[in-house]
Amino acid sequence: MRGFGPHIRCPTTHHPLPARTTGETWQPSRHPRGVHRVYAAHPAPKLLAVRVLVIGSGAREHALVLALRRDPAVAALFAAPGNAGIAQHAQTKPVDPCSAEAVVALATELEADLVVIGPEVPLVLGVADAVRAAGIACFGPSAAAARIEGSKAFAKDVMAAAGVRTAHSEIVDNPAELDAALDRFGPTWVVKDDGLAAGKGVVVTADRHAARDHAAELLEQGHPVLLESFLDGPEVSLFCLVDGETVVALLPAQDHKRVGDGDTGPNTGGMGAYTPLPWLPAETVTAIVEDVVKPVAAELVRRGCPFSGLLYAGLAIGKAGPAVVEFNCRFGDPETQAVLALLDSPLGELLYATATGTLAEVAAPEWKDGSAITVVLAAENYPGRPRIGDVITGAGDGAFDGATAVLHAGTTLREDGALLSAGGRVLNVVGIGGDLAQARANAYERIGAIKLPGSHYRTDIGLAAVEDRISV
């Protein structure tokens, strides 16, 4: 088993360090100010022992921890703040993920070689910048590059400059201009919060009154509103590792954003996802990488804010081809839980190479055969104010049992050890199988054994694909 690749760059400057010679290996420094040489007595490279700190507390971070735990090169694994499930697979530490000072202090205390930032808010606030400034490799973009998610207006400007297809749009920041702007769109109206909204700031509706009410509420809160033309066609989430210049695509997935079966009810942070997409041609994925992701990455480099981390393109596949719905600056939740379940390559190596500017020097990721699905178990009232504090039974230990795993999102432990609900999206059940139908069967059998008063989940995740009702 190899380590994290034969070459390395300084995590701070990304300048190449001297190539190793026979009997010499590179190992991340235990000092937070960079990298030093380790001279080995033996002629063959040894496995690098890397200490990884994952920042976040959701099911996405639980999935990252499980995948990193499978990588033999990861010698020590920490998560902060983590959750009750993550604590069974990594050492958890209390931290405010949005405090750059606190994250840097913790990473330094733990002698972390790599910090992986899961959620978008710390990235937009510049936590990755602070970690890198401390000389520690960090998987996650700078605050400047994270604007690709943090400001939809910025993302639209980047896409226009890069020549990337997206919906026609208009920013409204004055309530007096709202009605006239709505007249220039719809039906169907697409109304978005220009900033971060945890996936719940979007309303897509044929009802002009509903569109206006949502826009007016956002403006009243001081948030600029983005109005968009409606993009038709099935949606695709494509995750790409990007280290500024190099782009490596992971498996495409499809998210289910609405709370109810049949895509009914309000938008959520995501109620489930599946991968791969049997209805999506491989050449379409190639086209997305070449015509969408690479031009956007190049434009960010041109603007002086190269992207380093996970660039997530959300697209609609219409008759005219792919068009961008949104960009995110991090692993998507819940798609990550399904995608990483099929990863058959060392995740730590991929993340470390991305963070250190050496992505072109590692092998392309390999994937297990079959399909994976994740189904979200949500608390009563979600996506409104969720009911919390109820006892959960039947969740298990969070590890894969061969066909399923239960990942924790909004959970906590009571003093007596009872598992309690502590958020809107409480648990994710991941199922894998030889095909999507089998993965679905495994996931739904497992989720049926979990008991949480008032909870709900969608029963149709991936069903349209199984029934061959999606085409492009």
C-alpha cells in the first residue's frame, strides 16, 4: 500500500519541494509550520502516517470519517465537534467550527497534518485560510473562492465570464423593484436567497403570490434576492476535486430536495440521494467536466482566487445539454454519504493531494461495482422547527455491516447513554447493492428498524431511476 504519493508541495506556498531519492520519504511535519524531510534506512518508501482532523458534525462528516478510517495511511483521526455516531469511529473534540482561531488552535494541539472542513459556513468565513496560514494542509477553499457558494451573484458573474450555461437571472435588493422584476420571470418562478441558506432558501413555484411572499420575506431580512428562469430536466450533482488547475470528477449523484414523496412540499437540505445514475451517459459527465467545471476553475485562477477543495456542480440536464443550477464549495449532503460508500481508493490520499496541489500526481479514484443510496430520517416538523430530545432506538453503531450503515446527523447522547434526536435531519441510512433496486431494498429494510417518535422519511429515493422514468 502506497502512502500519499511520491511528491509533495509546501501546504502554505504550494511550491514544489525537492524530489525524494532512494531511501528517502516525505512525511508531514509535526510542527505546524511546514514540512521536513525524513530519511529512512530502508530502500523502499514506507507508508506515511498522517493525522487528520475533520471539521463538522453531520452525516456528511460521519461519511468522511468512515472513508478516512478505511485508509491505512491515516494514523490518527479526529473530528470536531462531531456527533454521537462519529464518536464511535474518531476521537471527537469540542470546537466552534466557525472560529478560525479555535480550529487552528485545535489542529495545532492535535498535531494534525491535514484539516478537512465539511460545512460551507466555516469556508465562507475563511477558516481554511487561517489553517493554511498556520502551515497546516487544509482541504477546503479560501473565503474568496468559497464565494462561488456564498454569493449566487458572484457565481453568476464567474459563470458568465467562463462561458458556462446557466439560468437567466436578476438580483433584486430593493423591495420597490420586486414586482416589476417578478413580471420579467415566470411562471415558473425561481426565487433564491443570494447568500447561504442551508439548502432551504429556494422557492420554485408557479404561484406568483408565493414567489412574491418568499422574496419579500428575504428582502425584509436584509438579504438580496436572486430571481432565475426555470431550468427543466433531471438534476445531477457532480463532485469534483480541484487543486486550482487539476480537476478530478467523482461519481455523479442525484439529490432529492423536497420533503415529500413525489417531490412535494418545501425544499430541505436534502432527503436522500443515490449514485451512480444509470440514465446519465458517461459522455455527459465528461462534457460537464470540460465545459463547466474546468472553465469555472480557470476563471477563479484568473481572478486570483484559485479553488482548492471540493467543487460541487448542481446541474439540470435539459434538451440543450447541462446547465448549472448552482455551485457549492464543499461535499454535498446527503450525496456524499452515497458516493463515498462506493469509493475503493484511499480517501486520505485524494484529499491530501488536493490540499497540497499534487492532485495530478495521484491515481484516479476507483469505484466499487453496484449502487449506493442514502435515505434521510428527519424529525417531526422538519424542515420547519424540528421536534428534538426524543429517544432513538435501533440505530446501531454506525459502521457498515456489509449492506447498510446508519450515519448520524442530528444526534446527541444523554448522560445515561440513550441516543437522542438533536436536529432536523437526524440519521442517514446508506444502502449498497449490486444494483439500485437492491441498494434501495437494503436501505429501506434498515431504516424500518429505527424508532424515533414523529420521524418521517421519503419512500421514493431513487425510485424513478429504478422504474426507468428518467431520460436525457
